Amino acid sequence: MQHFNIAIDGPAGAGKSTIARAAAARLGFIYVDTGAMYRAMALYVLRNHIQASGEAEIAAACQKAHITIRYEEGRQQVWLNGEDVSDQIRTEEVGNLTSQISVYLPVREKLLELQRQLAESADVIMDGRDIGTCVLPGAQAKIYLTASSRVRAERRFQELSEKGMSCDLDAIEKDIIDRDYRDMHREHAPLKQAEDAVYLDTSYLSREEVVSRVIEIARERGLKLEE
Ligand code: DC
């Protein structure tokens, strides 16, 4: 049976994971966060003191880092060599390193297969940078979700402040701009809008408005929902 796949791509902090998770819950789909897989690889690199510029060492590390995905009460967990690292991958340090090491082809090839297998086995909403263009070019619905760098930095600032972490808005925005540049200009699978993706700017939309629009796009692209 062919499953329905929804691909959501966009820059860091556009709200992809929040929207995809909420839409998946409403539709009964599985939410696949591909950034988490790249982050687990970056955590391995960090823990083993490998330089981000060391392409050969990172390629070798791909053979040693065993990354798997599990679902616990609908929530995705990422495991690295037998350890649940779902929380450890969420730091700014890991996020920035992830953007640096995800430029390498061996890293991308390693995770591509895992992502395609998940999409073949269930109805999924998958988010990332290259889902509509590379991972699932045949996805029935594709969305390019974005927001201005300032709005994205403000959202991140609020998130960190709520966790009691001290942070600087301008520094966060600069990190976001640098990360966007790297993700959009790398040689392999750069972030870009797929030709058949719907562009959705979330800067001035509420979470609920965006989730409803995502579901509407899926219906326009053929998703049948039981009333
Ligand atoms: O979505 P995120 O912030 O968790 O992603 C972290 C980094 O991972 C991002 O800056 C680039 C990389 N990434 C990627 O190259 N391809 C994907 N499909 C998902 C993430």
C-alpha cells in the first residue's frame, strides 16, 4: 500500500518541528524529525573530539555511529550506539556543529536510507532541509516553511529564556543567518524550495493557522480524511 508523505523543509527556527508534530497528531501520521538524526551524528563527532573540518575522520565515524529511531507514545526518540540521546542533541553547540558536518556526503548517504525506509513504512510528515528535493521527491504534499531571521531569532530567544538560559538576541540571529547560509550553499542537498512545494511564511501567523494550512495543502494534494 502506498503511504501518504508530507515533506516540510525550511531554515532553522521556522517552526517546522512544532507544526509538523501538531499536524501529525491531528492526522494520525508519524512525525519524522530528520534534523535529530543529523544532530545525533554531530553529537558523536563532538564526543569523540573530531574536528568539523576533518572530512575523512567524519566519514570513518559514520561507520561507527549507529543511529536509530524509536517511537514512544508517538514521540520520536533518537538513539546513538544504544543510548537515548534525544535531549543531549538539543544544545546550540550541537546545532551549529550539525550544520557544519551535514555538508559531507557520507553523512547524508548514511541517513538518507533510514529516512526513506521510515517514509515507506507509514504515513509520515517528515521535516528537514532536503526532504522535498532529495529524500522524498515523490511526496504527495510539500511545504517550504519559513519566517524572517529576526522572527526566528525572537522565537529561539523566548524558548531559551523560558528554560532559564541567558542569551543574546543579536548573537542568536547571527547564528541563524550563518546556519542558513551554510545549509543553502552546500554542494550536496542544499536547502531550497522544491518546485512543487507550497511556500508558507509563518512570521505573522499563529501556530494554529499554520497547522490548518498544512492540513489544507495535504487535502488539496489528495489526502482523504474521514469526516
Ligand atoms: O532542523 P535542525 O535545526 O534540527 O537541523 C540541524 C542541522 O541539520 C541543520 O542546520 C542542517 C542539518 N540538516 C540537514 O542537513 N538535512 C536535513 N534533512 C535536516 C537537518
